[in-house]
Amino acid sequence: MKNHDMRLHAEPFEMIESGIKDIEYRLNDDKRKEIKIGDTITFYKRPEEIQTIKVLVTDLKHYKDLLEMYTATFERDFMNRYENPQVVVDDTPYYTDEEVGKYGCLAIYFKKI
């Protein structure tokens, strides 16, 4: 089993810390393709990256694009904050359409350890 490091902004970091968040949504780039079920992830809270949370990867779900990914988990994770899955996509500024087309997307399910 392997540990992976990832950085998070304060809000999602605190949601994991409080037990609200247990899925991380990412581009399935080369770094994420290395993640396997049973691996651990250490999340570092930005900007200082001093505070950490360690989680165990329990499942991985692959999607062709952001809309497909957010549609699959909309009721579970987003409907209390967004009108529909497309609005979640529109509020995801991190990845370009070219990157999403090249790599696809990954929902990383985890539990705190």
C-alpha cells in the first residue's frame, strides 16, 4: 500500500475533518492513476500545509467528464448547495476542458483513519 499527498483549501479540508466529506473529486491525471483501493492519502490544508488529515481509500469511481461525475453524486453531495450538476461543473475552475478530455475524472471514496 502507498501513501499519496494532496493539498486542499480550508473549506473541503474542514469538511473532511468534521466528517461531512468522504469523497474527493479530481482529474484522473497521471498522479491520480497511481491511487489504489487500500492506499492512504494525506491531505494538507492550504495555504500553510502544516495541518494534515490521513484517510484510507475505500473505492475509486472513474468518469469521462465532470458532468457525469457530479451527476452521479449530485443528490448525495451537492443538491444542498447547487441547483443542478451543471452548476457544479461551472463552479469547478481547476481543470480545463482539454485536461478533462485527456484524463477523465475520478471520485476517490475514503474514510478518516
